Amino acid sequence: MTKPNASKLSTKPALEQWLETGIFRSRWLMVPFYVGLIVALAALIVVFCNEAWHELSHIFVMSPEQAILMVLSLIDLSLAANLLLIVIFSGYENFVSRIDTADDEDRPSWMGTVDFAGLKMKLIASIVAISAIALLRAFMRLSEGEPIADRTLTWLVVIHLTFVASGVLMAVMDWLVSRTEKH
């Protein structure tokens, strides 16, 4: 059985065919980036365990506010790890090659379904959540009487609102693109 595009490939000049094949295969240059992100994920596990060990070592003398701050810190690290995993899986599948898991029952249902627009939205949603946790952490410390500079607090709010506005604008842009006719 011949490929449907086999006749098109054979009519192209050899140089053009060689160039296009090289461009197509260049996607494999992305693999070191994803391997680097996997290393970063492993480093995040070490940081998570270190933070958990440090905080849990004095759990019996924690105030409720300190316990909430501990949980927020661990959630923050967990969200960052989730974000890394989403970028690794969907980036690899969108730009390099499909991950063949031989129909493994543990394969997440979203794998293979997150396109670039979905990846952008998941990315900005994770960044907004991480920013919100940082802001909440600052407010909790402020409520405990810990001094936080007004300028620092103002910047945390401005940065968070910037992320929220960026997310809303990206969603609006994606919505507008989905409503326009394809070229």
C-alpha cells in the first residue's frame, strides 16, 4: 500500500525534499528541553520533601496559621510540579511524538488531547493559582503580625492581577479565534 502523499514527495526536487525532511526531523531537538524539565521535576521533589520535613519537624508547636502556611507552601510546590508534568507531556506529544503507552490504564485521560491553546490556558491557570497562593501566604503572614513592606504587598497584588488579566485576555483571544473562519 502506498502513502497518499508519496506521489507529491517524488515530484519535488531532491533539495526541497531533503530540506523538508530535515525540518520535520528537527523536532527531536526539543527532547533535551523535556529531559531538562524532568530533571527539574526531580529537583522539585527534593525541595518538596525538604520543605515537608522542615515544617513537619515542629508540627506539634505550630499555630493554626502556621499550619495553613505550611499547607499552602506544599500546595504551591505541588501546583508547580503539576504544571511541569502538563508541559512535559503535552509539549512532547504536540511537538515531538505521540507517547506510546500501549493503552496503559493509568494513562491520564487528558494526554493527547491538550493542544497548544489548551496548554496555554492550563499554563496561565497554574500561574494564577501559584500567584494567588503567594498572595494568600503574604496576607496570612501579615495577619500574624509579621511585617511586610507595603511596596512588596502592592507588587504581589499587581503581579497577581496582571496574571489574571493576561489569562482572561488569552481566553478571549482563543474564543475569538475559534469563532472566525479558518483560512
